[in-house]
Amino acid sequence: MYNILLTLLLIVSVLIIISVLMQPAKTDNASTALSGGATDLFSKQKPRGFEAFMQKVTAVLGVIFFALSLALVYISAH
């Protein structure tokens, strides 16, 4: 059981890395550094499409990673 959970944890870890790398980059340029990003205050929009999907996938994989980690700790303690 321990080996199965450890294998699942490694697979989820790789999937989290891939999902984070696939998220679109939020680039900051020199104008946002000088203005403090004030122009972005009113341009915030909810993510849509692929960006929203990748955020949800990353969140779900994070929860699975956390649950698998707790299960491994519980099994190794008993």
C-alpha cells in the first residue's frame, strides 16, 4: 500500500510541475515597475478558457498531493 501511494505521489508531483509550467505567463515590463502596477488595478479580469482550466487543474492536483502526503505519513507511522 505504501509503495502504491508513493508512486501516485510521484506521478501527481510531475503533473503539478507540468500544469504550473503550462500556465500562461503574466509578464511585467518596465512600465509596471515604475508606475507600481496602478494600471493593472482596473484591468483585472477573471481568467477564462485555458487559463481558468489550468488554475483548476493545479488546485485539484495540489489537494490530491496534500491528501496523498497525509496518507503516506499516516501509513508510515502505523
